[in-house]
Amino acid sequence: MDFKRLFARSMDEPEPVDPLLHMSARPVRRKTTLISLAAILALVGAISAAYYFAMRPTTLKIAVGPQASDDLRLIQALAQAFSRERNIVRMRPIVTDGPAASAAALKSDTTDLAVIRGDLPVPRNARSVAVLHKNVAVLWAPGRPASGKRRKAAVAGVTTITQLVGKRVGVIGRTEANAGLLAVILRQYGIDPAKVESVQLTAADVAEAVRTGKADAFLAAGPLNSKVIGEALAATASSGREPVFLGIDSSEALAANHPSYESASIPAGAFGGAPARPGDDVKTISFSHYIVARDGVSDATIASFTQQLFTARQTVMTENPLAAKIETPDTDKDAVIPVQAGAAAYVDGEQRSFLDRYSDLIWFSLMGLSATGSLGAWFASYLRKDERNTNASQRDRLLDMLAAARRCDAQDELDAMQTEADAILRDALNCYENGAIDSAALTAFSIALEQFHNAVVDRKMLLAAIPPAPPIRPARPQVV
């Protein structure tokens, strides 16, 4: 279709070129390109925003204590490793007075994670994430003074648990939970805990307690490589009385009666020293320290946290050997503490990736964007309904003028109709730019317009070829 003739006035005049007609396609293409680019940028922005909010670091508060404990030092080392590696899950330690206080903080929903003891009451909203370490109960009594040294044997040496009746037991540690552990052991042997006096001590108090007879035996609980237990045993030996370990021979029966405990054994030489401490394997019981999560924390967050925990364990072991004791939780349904679903997914190899977790959301988002675009296009088309109707009426008007131009006998009327046709053309181009009509409708419109201009040109040529009619002379009056 040759658009140059759309604005032709006559065959004698050069066909003018209306810049509006030739530039109409360019704004339409530019507008379409800008709209497409905006839609793409909006889609990329939405996906980027969703990815940012999904992958931005999440900080979990973890309650742990007491101050200067092995648990706190380990959690702080892990938290530093998480930050150093820029992991998506971070930890913020909240120092408490001990495992019982940490459990209370989790129960009150003031923290996301907590380090608790498995032999203490477990909050109902707690879900296990990992076993931080297993503690063994270590019972010992100062032996008789070494031969050849001037020392008083203030009390007879204790060699069995049943001999603790009427004695004083120094419970090592700042938490009162170990006093409850002593009571459990005594009851297993049929001893009333009220008949055994417990004294709260620290590892630094052990040497003085041995020298003054303040304690006849000692109880400590912790990992086999616990610094506190090692220092307490060394302090006992430094007083000249080598520790005598008291085995819990009924450990299997105790574990059967108390599911939170397990039967365990302290291997010979576990605590070093010369001579080795202990000299032979010693039966005892153990219990676990757990990292538990509050019920309600995102499964995906806990799955990522668990993965990071076992990844960071390898790097933290060099600065804190206790990290080597971190174990996966019990995923059985009859576990003492129910496992958190995210941690279970990691342990069972069913952890979902980012696309697995959000593929449905991304898919439905794309479908929603497509539906929104279609709805918007329909709505825009509906709003242009009146504009299309007006354009259709103008096209009909143009066809009527085409027929009228072929019968017109006046140049002025043809010029007026051509001016009106020019205005109709501009309205048609505006409709095309606004999207009210498509290119096919514009092409059909241009054909009608070209036919109209051809009719006008032909009619003008015909009128120009007809000689003007001679003037009519007035009749002369007759003379009678």
C-alpha cells in the first residue's frame, strides 16, 4: 500500500507527505518496545525481590548457659563460623543461668533455639535439631594419702556408691541439675537422697575441699574431654590423694527406668594423668545436651541451619574440640524429644532446594502475571470500545463522502470534504497508536481513503475539462 497518496490534493500538485503518517509506525513500535521492556523488568524485579526475601540471612536467637560453660563457648564459636561464612542462617546467643533457664526461655517463645539437657523437663514446644554432645556422670572419691607422705586420713576412703550414706558429695558446676542427677543415682541404689548431703562446688574449690574434708566424694557431668572434669580430677590428685572412681554398675537398669539416660562406659585413661585416670573401664550413665527449636520455626530455616551446623563442625573442631561431639538427632517416632521436621529432612537426605520449595510459588506467580496481563488487555480493549465505534462511524462517513465526491459539481465542496477526510485520517492514526484498531483495520481504512482521494482528483479533472456555460443575455423588450 502506497501511503504517499493519502494526502494528495490533485494530480497537478505534488503529492505532499504528511510526517504524521510516516512517523505513526515508529511511536507504535517504540511504545510496544517500552511496554515489553517494562513488563520484563517488572517480572525480573518481582523474581529478584522474591529471591532476596527468601535468601536473606535469618538470625535465630539461641538460649544457652551458664556463663563460661563449655556449651556457651561452643555455640559462640559456631555463631562466629556462621557469620564468617556468610550463611543464610545466623545465630545470636542469649546467655542464661543454665539449661533449665534455657528451656524456660524456649517454653515462653522468647527464643528460637535453646541448648537443654535431656534429663531435665523438656518443653512441650521443643523439637530436637541436633545432639550437641553427650555427658557422662563421673563419680569419684579422694583415695587415701600416698604412702611416704605426712597426711591425715580424715575420713575412710569411699569406694562404692552405697558407702555415700551419711557423706557429703561435692557437686561440680554452677547448675543445680547435677544435684538432681545425684538423686537419681542414689535412688537406683535404694539410698534416700536426704541421707546424703550435697555441696555445690566449682572445679577451683575441689583442692580445698579435699584438704579440709569438706567433701567425701565428687560428682561431675560433662563430655569425656570436658575441661571442667579434667581440672577437678587434677585438683583432687594435687592434694596427694589420687581419685578413686565409683562405677555405676546398675547403669542398664537405671537407663531402663529413666529413658533420658543411657548406659555408658568411661574408657581407661580417658582423663589422662599418671597413673592413668581411670585405670580400668568404669560403668556409668550418660545423657545428651540437645539443640532444640521452638515449634513454629520454619522447617526450611531449620533444615538450612542443620546443614550449616554439620558443615561448620569440621572447621570449628580446630578451635573447640567439643564440636566433634555434635551428632544428628534421633529421627524415630518414639524419640525422647520429637525431631524437628526440617532437621529430619536433612538427616534423611530429603532437604528441599530453593527451587523445590518455591517452584509452585514461581509457577503460580507467572500464571498470575499472565492472567493479569490478559485481564489488563481485555480491560484496555473494553475502555477503547467507544473509540473503535467512533472510528467505524468515521470509516462509514468516508465511504459516504466517496460516493458524494463522484457526484459533486463544486470545487469548494470537494475541498471541504478533503479537509474532513484529513481530519478523519488523523483520528484513525491516533486510534492505531492507542491500540484501539490494529494494522489490518488501518490498512483497510487507508484503502478507502486512497479511493476517496482518487475520486476527488478525478472529479476535479472532470470539472476542469467542462467549459464554463456562456452567460445568459437578458431578452430585449419588443417594440409595439
